[in-house]
Amino acid sequence: MATLHLPPALRRFLRQPAAVAGALVLLGVVSLAATADLIYPGDPFDIVGRPYLPPFTDGHLLGTDTLGRDIAAGVVHGARVSLLIGTLTAVLVTAIAILIGGAAGYLGGKVDDALMRFTELFQTIPSFLFAIVVVAILEPSLETVVGAIIIVSWAPLARLVRAEVVGLRSREYVQAAIAMGMRDASVLGRQILPNALPAILVAASVMVATAILFESGLSFLGLGDPNVMSWGLMIGAGRAAIRTAWWMSGIPGIAILLTVLSINLVGDGLNEALNPRVATGSGR
């Protein structure tokens, strides 16, 4: 009987019950987002019943909100928006961080000083307040929300990338590549960044959760895209009735909690699985 051989990193990930549980929950959220149009076709803003219906009433699994909109439909369609914003933001933030942090860490000297002073400027500004100002100045939309989150989120990851590059720049194989006449871009892209990728991937996965929280907070304050159903928008719409109809804000709040928690658990699992120092101590 053939034996299934899994990559060592995957085996280390599967040995962690919390990480596996987080991955299963996240897979469920992704599946709901991918099949939102099949499960609840139509516009989630449509009024489909009487307002203030509690869960499991008149065929509405999670009840209705103050306007009579189906909460389950909003949660499912909101999952798509939250994951889209989180993933897109994480990808763009990672790209910016690699560009700035990689250049600073590899080139050093005045370039490093200039880029890091620029990075520190963004780190001194309260992130969420800065995002509120950016979205308030511009017209609230998905594009401005994503842009605001990127502006306030790239700096910490850029510093992480710089630290990884600085630590790897002095390795023998990097110095050998430089001595052979390899271009700086090739040394950085082929020799350094692939070895820094595990730490960057872990930070990027956590960035997805951070972006979801940022978007939810902005939408809760009425600074999200009013034409797109999101979990933060649902919480904001139901906060006036929190004492009499808890499900309007509570259910999308639970969705945010489970999604962010699952992403963080997966991120911790990736750190344990991909971190070479952990792998040396626990891997087989």
C-alpha cells in the first residue's frame, strides 16, 4: 500500500489542532463567499420580509434587520466583500513592503536611512484615525477604503522585510552571488527574498485579518461603500436596536470574530510550519 508523503512544512502545520481548526473555519467562510450568488441570489439589500424578525422566523435563517433585509444573505455576501478587501490589501501591502523594505535592507547607507525615516513617519500616525481622515476626504468606496488601509498598513511590514534582508545579506551564498557579478536585483530576487518569504507570508496572512477589521470599523462609522453589503455596514445599521434585536449586530459581529480568529490561527500555524528555527527543533 502506497504511503502518502506530505511536505515537511505541511506535516508540521497539520500537527497543530488550533491551526487546522482555523483553516477549516476559514475554508468554510471562503466557500460561503464563493457560492454567495447560489445560496442567496439577488441583491442582499432587497427587502424580503417584515423588519425585526428574529432568527428562524418565517423562513429567514438569521432573521431580518430594521428594514426587513435578510441577515443571512447579508452575512454571506458580506463575506465576499471582507475577504476581497482583506486579500487585495494584503497583496498590495506586501508588494509595497518588499519594494521599500527590500531596497532599504539591501542597499543600506543613505538609501536605508531615507526609506526608514519615511517609513517611521507613517508609523507615528495613529493608523485607524489616519484611515478615517483619508476616507472622509475622498468619496467612500471600496477603492478608497482599500487605499486607506494600504496607506496605514504598509510601514510595519516594510520594516520586517528590511530586517529579514539585512539578516540574509551577509550570508555566504549571497556574498558569493555578488562576487560572481550577479546584478543587485537578481541577488535580491533570487537569493534573499525566497529565503525571507516564510516570515513575509506569515505577516501577510495576519494583514488579511487586520484589513478586515479596518474595513469593518470604517463601514460601522458610515465610511464604507454604501452600495456594497459588508459586515461592518450590517453592525452599524443594527446598533440602534442592539438591546431589542441583538442578532442584527451580533451575528455579523460573530462572523467577523470567527473569520479574524481563524486567519490568526492559520498565521500562527504557518509561522510554526515555515519558520526554519522551529522546523529544526520540531520537524522530522
